[in-house]
Amino acid sequence: MDKMFVISMTDWQAVLGQFSASYSLFAPVEFNGSQDYELVDKENTGNIIYNHPKPATPVKTFFLPVKENVTVESGIEKPAIIMGVPSCDLAALDILDEMYLQRDYTDIYYKNRRENFILIGYDCRSIVENCHCTSYGLKPYPEKNCDLMLARDRHLVFLQSLSARGAELLKEMGKYADIIKASKDEASEINEKRSEITRLLKDKNKNLPGYELSGKLIKDSPDKIWKSYASTCVSCGACAAICPTCTCFLLIDRPDFEKIRQLDTCQYPGFEKVAAGEDPLGELFVRFRNRYQCKYVWKPLKFKSIACTGCGRCIDTCIGKISKNELLEELASEKNS
Ligand code: SF4
Ligand code: SF4
Ligand code: SF4
């Protein structure tokens, strides 16, 4: 792993000022009590939030927009930087890359955006209610799928390159700021904080079954638990729409042979309805269970990467107040009783 570097907050603001002019710079800022990515310019770099877990929107949305015309040429966009990507969302790029880049067909829209965006991952320096990345073997700090790691501590910003592009970016930052090697004490403080957050997450989710076991439990589960949990589901689809690994879409025909790719989810009624009227997911509890089967039972049969990275957004967002983790914990406790 590359060395860790440190830069003063004053110099960092100068770097951001420069970068906001030469790149499209996105970073998490506060919105009505939560945080989400915003295009920042040199006037509002002071509003950027550092090292708070998970922006409301997963980073996936930059690569797979909710709606796009896939019959127009995929143009080259201005080089872009996304700051503040948490480890759960970076890990989710594994399965998206498998699907969109490593199968028989390469999706040029996805590919161009993946290549155009420089990702700066954040260490999570706190945890929020439904975070459970460590239950699925992930760490609450960036290890892969990003170019730079960033951790802010008081008036200092710590950076570490995780790719050749990250090393280039660090070099570019050196034109506008003094960048020095972090001392041993500073680096070990960062590591101690990482261990503390990892411990907190593990402790908080100690009853949650792991990824593979969850798949087995779901496979062997009786209908009654799904009927019970689905009783407050309103089929809004928010749980799947907000998920960093969900990929379902509709292709909508428009006049002049235009085709619009639009996000779809298995939670919507009619998702699998066919012309003769058959609908394998017609019953609400079956549709509700489908999301869990997709994530934990079927995706592992076809992909190397995990299909749930433990971000907890599906729980945060559910208006039926349904907790995926409570359901999985209940399945695990029934198995043990
Ligand atoms: S967010 Fe909740 S209510 Fe909406 S479809 Fe998902 S489980 Fe059902
Ligand atoms: S299933 Fe839920 S917890 Fe898992 S990655 Fe999707 S939104 Fe996050
Ligand atoms: S089938 Fe459902 S759970 Fe699976 S990727 Fe599609 S929307 Fe997500």
C-alpha cells in the first residue's frame, strides 16, 4: 500500500478551489438533516462534509442514471471527481463492473462514466443506524475501486493513493499545496480510528448472519415469515431503487426509434407480468421475498461479487418500517431454536 500523505485544511481548500475549475467536482454536503452529493464550486467547498457514512444516494447513480437515452452517442464528459464515497458503495462497484464490463456485452455508457470519474473514498469515522458492511467481510474504509482515500482529522487532511490515477492526482495537488508524508504517529492514529469503527460495527451487528449463511436461511425459509414482514410493504420500490447493487431497468420505446433506459425494480407490481397475463411475482409477499432471494441466493450462483454490501439504505428508506436485518436475524434465531 502507498504511503499516507498529509495536507493542511487551508491548503486543501486551495486544492479544491483549483479542482472545482478543472473538473466537475462532486462531494457530500448537507441537505435537510441528511447528506448527499452536490456539484461544488470554489464558493461552497466549505460546505463539504467529511468522513460521515453514506450519502443518501449511492455512487452507482453517477454511472447508471435513473433515466437515460441509450440511442444517442455516448459523449465524453468533462473529467469528474467524486469525493466522499464510502467503502460499501465502492465495494458495490464490483458486481456492477462484472455485469456491465466483464460479460459478453460491454455497456459503453457505464464504461465511459467509470473511466471518466476519479473516485475519492472516505474513511467512515462514525457509524449510522443501519450500517453493516463488516458483516459481509468489508472494512469501513476504502480498500479498492477508488483512486484516493481521504480522512480528515481536525485541521489536517490525510490522503493515500490506491491507484496510478490517484498517484497522478496527488502529484497534481502538489502544484497548489504543501503535501508531506504523514508521521508514524499520525498514520497509527488513522489506523486506531479504523479499528475502533470496525469494532463498533461488528459489535452492533453481532446477531446478523453473514452473507452466505443468509442465503441458506432465505432458501430454507417458510412463507409465513415473508407474509408477516411484507404486511406493511407498499411496493414503493424505494428499497431497490436506492440499493447500490440493484441494476434492473426497463427499455422504453419512443418515437423515431429512441430507447430510454429507466430504472425498474422487482418490488413494483407487474415487474414480471407477461403478455398472457401470467405474473410469477404477482403476490406481494413473493415479490417482497424476491429482493432477498436475488441478493443472497441467485446472484451468488452467477457472480463472484457480493450483491449486498451492508449499506443499510434499504432499511433507512422503507416507509413500511421493514428491517432487512431484523428479518435475517429472526431467520437465524429460528434456525438455532
Ligand atoms: S421500501 Fe419498504 S415498502 Fe417500499 S417496496 Fe421496499 S420493502 Fe416495500
Ligand atoms: S440490500 Fe440494502 S443493505 Fe444491501 S446493499 Fe442494497 S440497500 Fe444496501
Ligand atoms: S431483481 Fe430486484 S433485488 Fe434484484 S437487482 Fe432487480 S430490483 Fe434489485
